[in-house]
Amino acid sequence: MCSKEAQTQSDKPARPRILVIKLSSFGDIFHAIPAVQQLKKQLDADIDWVTQTEYAPLVRCISGVSRVIPFHRRRALPTLLPFLRELRAQSYDYAFDLQGLLKSACIARLACARTIIGPSFHREGAHWLYHAVAGTRDKNRHAVDENLDILRYLQKPVEAPTFNIHFPDITPPGTAPRIGIIPVSRWESKNWPVASFIQTVTGLTQRGASVFLLGSPADADICRQIETACKGVINMAGKTSLIEMGSLLQKMDAVISNDSGPMHMAAAAGTPVIALFGPTAPLRTGPFGAKHRILQTDMPCQPCFSRTCQLWQSPPPCLTGITPEMVLKAVDELLTK
């Protein structure tokens, strides 16, 4: 016969178990962090997260995530059975699809969760696989706020967003101030001209700053051009993992970046960002928080959300209108606050 204490323990309701599906992209994962962490707090829940294999190490750095389930996007069929075994290793009370695509909705269904909830920004017919949709479609707000609709759907308080993510501590070379430069994004139309970056980096080194070039292996050529023109910079493009990049970004005094995934990583790590915006909208995808600076022009065609300039100009005038002098002024203002 059980003891009274054991009976009391067994009478306690089990903690809810939640599956979050956020597969990609790099920057979008950061947009989901506040919602996921508030879910854990408000429901006292265990959180498992499905993401693409390349982002699994990143998601493991996010506080509050119990288990990361990698999804092999490029090898989905050959890895389907082991993926399903891992997906169904737990029974889920809720599956929250924060991707909003047909494949992510299918993953939520395959998990056999009791309740499947999708986002207002769903597409590709994904909503037919949900039990409910959280919130109403409203793109005139930040992506972080869109994800927080899942708290509102559950009628839970929505707190001020925070990003509780931990990268390994490192001591980068150079001396303060340390300035990170992220000169490449996935869209050519979002890239500030290389010549403008060269002028800016030159101005920073003349001020005595230690300048770090950061990016993926695909960004190495452009970073090499800047390195060649600006002696003394520290070129880390293609030389770090995602986690190592996060460790470097959290040690920067400021970061200058196009609209890109690493820009969101820097903001989530608590580093002030000077963000250069052209065809996209900072209202929706700018670095989240008050400490950052957004630089953009006022072209009538902005934002066009196009990978190629609609005026057939390269680089687009919405970016060439941002001058190195404007960027250096913003750096000075951030560093003297």
C-alpha cells in the first residue's frame, strides 16, 4: 500500500509536454524564443523542439528546451523512420507549429499531439491540419509578436519579450571597442555595397576599434575583399560554427549588419545592432529591442520584399542612400551611451 506522501505525489497533475516545430530559417528561430520560453513558464511545461539539423546545436543553447529533435530536410525520406521514432518517443499535449508551412503542419500531425495549433501566418494550406489557429493575420507588427499569439490563444499573460540563450564564453582577440561586421545576407538586394563597408571599416580602425568580419563560408569572398582593403581587421567569415559566432557576437560592443540571421543572433545575445535596411521592413524583421539603431532611406518603393531591385539597379538606391558617415555616427552614439 502506498504511503500518504506517495499518494499525494501521484495525485499531482503531470506537467504538460509541448512540441514546438520551428524548422528554419536562422533568424526566424530567434523570433520564436520569447514565445517558447513564456510557454514553458506559464504552463510549467516540458518543451521539445523540432528544427532542421543545421540549427539543432543553436536550439540546444536556448534555455528551457528539454529535447531537440533534428529534421533532415535534404534527407527527409531516408531518415523518416528514425525521425518518427524520436518524434513519438513522447506523448504531447500540444504541438505548436510556428513555421506555418505544409511540411511543418505534417510534422505536427505525425507527432499525434492532442491539440495542434498553428500560427496566423500559415500558408500552403497548412491550416487544414491544425485544430486551431492562434491569432489573426497581421503583418504590421514584429515577427516576435506574431509568435506570442500562442500565449494569447491560451489566454495566458504575455510578458515583455526576452531572449534567454547561452553561448559558450570566450575571450576574443583585439581590444575594445570591438565591432562586428556582418556584410552579407541571403538576398543580394539586402546587401549594403562592399565599398560602403570598406569606408566604414576604415573609419572604425582609424578610431582604434578592433573590427571583426563575420559570416558563413559562402560570405568568405566578400569578407576577403574587405580584409584586403582594410588592413588589421580580424576576418572570421567561414571559420566559426553557428555557436562560435554567437560567442563572438555576444562579446562585441556593437554590430553593423544587413538584415540577416546573424543580425538577429547579435540582438538576442544582447549586443547593440546598427541594422541597414533596404527592401525589407524593420517593423517586421528588425533587431528586436530598444537598444538598436535602424538605418534606412525613404524610397517610395520601400519595402518591396524583392530579391532583385524593382528599379533594376544594383546595388539598389534604398541601400546606397545609407552612407558610411551615417553608420559611423550611429556607432559613435551607441558607444557613448
